[in-house]
Amino acid sequence: MSTERKTFVIGGFRAAGAASGVKPSGGMDLALICADEPVPAVGVFTGNDFKAAPVVLTRERLAAGTARAVVVNSGNANAATGEEGHADARAVTAAVAKELGIPEAEVLAASTGIIGHRLPVGRITAKIPELVARLRADGFMEAEEAIMTTDRFPKTSFREVTLGGKTVRIGGLAKGAGMIEPSMATMLSFVMTDAAVEREAMGRVFRHAVDRTFNAVTVDGCMSTNDTALLMASGRAGNRPVRSGTAAYGALRDGLCACLGDLARAMVRDGEGATKVIEIRVEEAATTREAKAVAKAVANANLVKAAFFGGDPNWGRIISAAGSLGLGLPEKAVRLYLEDVLLFAGGRGVGAPEPTLREIMARPEIAVTLRLGMGRRSWRVWASDLTFDYVRINAQYST
């Protein structure tokens, strides 16, 4: 079970949050996650060409294979800030390194907030001593609060799996509500485990999990400059180091997918102004790539999203979005279901009962299944509806 809204403890890690004055509200805006010693670390980042300074810095430092700490600020993206922005990111990590008494190269960085503004480095670095002093094993909920921006609720998850007779713990926290689009979903996420994992296997299993969770959600089809997901492993569980292709690898993969899946679905539920979560399943595709493309086309179609907000079972919008890619979908073989109710088959609507459809459309979580009749590949995407509040929030975001 997910422990959303609750903290957790992962052996070998501590965390804290503080208010440094980056956010005009005066709320918490600075988080620190720290390992007791250098640990293997891997990351997945935004595909945006205009990567924020902390993304560039963290990617460079992860090349060494290990890390000790991650410092995160909210309220300011430190993106599109030129060379000065890169210097600001380094100044913040240098202050953390000095306070912890560790090499600066072991400190990673992440930021989220408004693009195009310099970091108030002085305010942040002045709070670093307090932040370090606040570090504690159960401080992850405090760190989660500090990384939130337009999020309506915190997002954490905790899972346990058994690897070679040892109980291994996986805990994650995330932020994300708007600018959510696969590759990666617009978000920050930090995942810790006490498992011992070979770094090659760690990178592979994390990419697998991210692809099926964070890269399988969308709120508005808008990609950020700051997306960062990091995995750190302390090895405190005492298991034999996990290698690719083993039973332990499969168990770790499943646990990690479950943890990241909790966080990804929570981001969709918290989509800016969202009232519904829509699970879009594409089955019987010729290739996985085509299944992904069709699922994404439906998930990002504004007409589809608006129909779900209004509770309108307009299946024509769904098949129109699916067919817009020009993949040669076989019209008479495609079937469309809303939950388990067949809506479209043989190239036409099948006259599903209107009261049943309207009852389904009123639910907070709704499953749509498209069976393409072309093969055996499948994919799944979670999306939110498009609401009046989404427009209001994003029309006023920087003011």
C-alpha cells in the first residue's frame, strides 16, 4: 500500500525542510536529503532542450556513480538564467558541502518554480546550517512539503520487498501537478532504498520503472525544463547486491514500479484543477511504440479531456484522437470500452445505455480501453481532465 501523506524511514538516509524566503508565501521551500556515506545514485531527466542549471549540474556529477546529498529549492526554477544560473547552482551545493564537510562533487541539486529568475542565493545559503541541523531519519515528509509548488497535497510512497530473504525498503517523494507530460512527466522525485544494487542494474531498473510510471502520465502535454528523478541506494538492508537478470532484480523492479506508480498516479490526481483520473489502456497494437503513441494521443486530446470534465460520454472524440496519427488502424477491428462497457466496434457505435455511461463518467477514476486488433503489444497512460481551474491557475501562475 502507498503511504501517501505519511513519512517513512529508509536506513542510511536523513532528510529535512526549511523556509528560506524563496517563496513569497514564506512557506517551506528548501529541502535536503542526505546519505550517511557516499552511495550509488542514478537519475532520469527532462528531454527539454532548455535544461535548467541544476539539471545540467546533477547530470554531470552523477557520471561519477555516487552521491551523498541532494539539495532542492521550490519557488524558483533556476532555468533560462545563463551562466549566472549555473554559478548559482554551484554556490548552493558548495554551501551544503561545506556544512556537511563533504566534497562538493557529492552534492546534487534540483529546482522547481518560475522560469527565468535568478536564485536568491544569499537567502538559500543562509539557511543551509539550519537545514543540516534539522536532518533526521523521519524527515522525508518535511522535505516533501518543501518541494511542493502548486501541489494540493503531498506525495510520498513506501514499499517493502523481499530480496534473497532480506526485507528491503523503498521510499519516494515527489512534486508535480502542472506541466505534466511524458519524457519526463514534469516533476521532481527522489527515491531511496536500503537495498544493495550493482550500479548497472540500478540504472536499468530505474529507467524501466520511470518509463512505465512517470513517463506514462500526462496532465496538459507540457514538458518542463527541470524534470528530475533520482534513485539512491544505501545497501543497509544487507542483501546480496542485486544484478540484472536475477530473481532479485525482478522483485526490486516490481517494488520500484509500485512505488513510482503511486507517485505518478498521485500527480495526475493532483493535476492543476483536475477532478478525474483517466486510465487509458491501448491493447492489441502492432508495436509498443504504436501503443504508446495512441495512448498519448487520446490522453492529450483537449476535446477528450474536456468531455471527461463535463461527464459527457462522447466516444467519437476518443476514436478521432486515436485515428489522428495515421497509423492505419483497422476501422472494423478496433473496439472501444468505457470501463467494461463496449462503445464502438465494427466501425460504428454499439448503442451502449446512456444512464450507465453517465454513471461511469461521474466517477473520479475512469478506465478507457482501446483494442486495436493489430497485434499483441500494449501500453497504459494516466491522464487528468481539463477544467476551468486549470486555465485559472496557469493564467495567473507568475503573478
